[in-house]
Amino acid sequence: MATKPDYRFSFGPWNISEGADPYGPPTRPPQPFDWKLGKLKELGFDAMMFHDDDAVPDIDAKSPEQVRKEAKELRKKLDDAGLIAEIVAPRLWFSPMTIDGAYTSNDPKARRYAIDRSLQCVDIARILKCDLIVLWLAREGTYLRESKNCRRSLEYMVKAIDQMLDHDPKIRIAVEPKPNEPMDHAYLPTIGHALAVAPLTRDPKRVGCLVETAHAILAGLDPADEMEFAMAMGKLWSVHLNDQNGLKFDQDKPFGSNNLRQAFNQVRVLERNRYGSRGECVAFDVHSFRSTKIEHAVDHLANSRSTFLRLVHKVRSFDEAAAQKLIADRNYQALDQMVIEHLLGK
């Protein structure tokens, strides 16, 4: 039986998707935002993640007054449902302005657009009573090494972060690194890179990170270690738990569905570092399999939450004293089998 929940859980509207991929059309009908918000509450989640254009659709076509009005309407919906906004993120990778990058574009007009939209994203977050801005730097990289300058691109990103920090003295910025896709090579591909940027900004205390399971795996790294590395520095402000079948495209599979032991270790490091005790959410950035029918369109979210809670129970019932004896004896073979048998329920 799963442990009684003492974590707050979150997902985003995009996590209930229509099944389209680069090779085929949608396989499920779209659902309105209010339906998704209702499902979030029904499944026992506490918070919703937002891109700026999730909060205010078609944002670039609207006046600042209209954006504020719609953000206030969304805040009322959240308040009425007893929910919060966990994060707000500027979606800078959809615009035709950012074909060659956003903050790191070679076009100064594109860089200006990216910063202006990011400041507007901060304004939306303020209205939603959310202090955490997530930067997934999707197009901050290059297809061709000779087309950009890495040092200059880093300076551009720091400048953008500084302007957001100046715009609102209460916000925090969490960088969500990913090594590739959609760009061939990203300039901040790992948590180490993301955390190295913080001291370059005008307020390093307000710059941290978000670790996504799949992104760490795509970098050839262990997601549990990436999380604990960030927590050792007090900089892990959110997690996107999911799963990934090797070094392929970003799959966003349900948490624990591909590598249960790896999932166990992610929960283990979150538990031993008391993740969530300062209000952090456990977010699931997962998607339904393309073949999923509409009547099962939220099962991947319910399943991910259930798996997480079952693994919390597994972590808390793991015999740490016995494990420490095996470690002291350097009997790692027995420790390995102990973990396997614990996960198998023996």
C-alpha cells in the first residue's frame, strides 16, 4: 500500500496531449483547459505548471492589458479550485522570431523579443502568485559550431537572466538543462552547466535549476546523481520525473516505466535530502503513448503519481542499517541483490 502523501504534485496542460508526433497527426481530440484543470484536481494533484501561453493563449497577439486580464481570470480559477501555479516558463521556441535561437540568436531583434516576452512571463507569474520561473533553453544552442560564439552566447543568457531578476526582486529562476533536441548542441546541457551560470548573474541566490529525468539520461548521466548534486548546493527547486529508453529522442515516458531501479534511486535521494520540505513540488512531465484512447488520456499521470508513492514506501522500508553493514564489509554484490529483492517484494 502506498505511503500517505506528504509531497505536493504538479503537471502541466501539455501533459494531456493529442498524440501528434513529427511523423503523424493527432490521435486524440483536444480537451479544453477547464477539463484538464478538473482532471488535475480529480487525480489528487496540488499544482499546475504553465508556459506563458498556457496561461494566456495566443499571447503574442494580445495587448498587455488583455494579457493581465486573462492572467487574473486564470488566477481566480486556480483559487476557486484550491490549486496553485507551481512554475511559469516563457515558451520561446515556437515563435518564428526564434528560428536561430532566442536569447542567443544572431539577430538582435530576436534577442529583444525573447527578453521582452520573458519579462511579460514574469508579470504573469506575479499575477498567478508564483515566484518560480523555469527556463528550458530549447533553442539556445547551435546546429553549426561556426555559426555562433559560445562565450558570447553565455553572456547573452546571463544578460537575459539579469534583466528578469531586475524586473521582479522576488522571483527565482530555475534553469532546466537538456543536451540536445531541438538544437543539435545546447550551451547549457547539464545541471553542472546550469549551476555554473548562477555566480555570473547579479543575484546568484535566486538562480537554481530543475532536473528532468529524461534530460539527464539523454546527457548520459544518472538523474538521481544530478538531483543530489543540485540539492547539495541548495539549488534543486523543481523536478520533472519521467522515464527514458536510452539515448534517443525525449520520450517523457511514465515515471518508472522503463527503469524501476533508477526511479527508486531518484525517490531515495529526494527522501534523504528532504525534498519538498521547503514547498517544492514533484512534477511529472510525462505523455500518453500515442496509441492511447481518449478515455485513458490521464492514466499516465495517475500511474506516475502512484509509482512515486509506492517507491516512497519502498525507500522508507529499505533496511538502511543492513545496507550499511554490507557497505562497511564492501560486499556490494550482496547490496546489489538486497536492492533487487526489496524492489521485487521479497
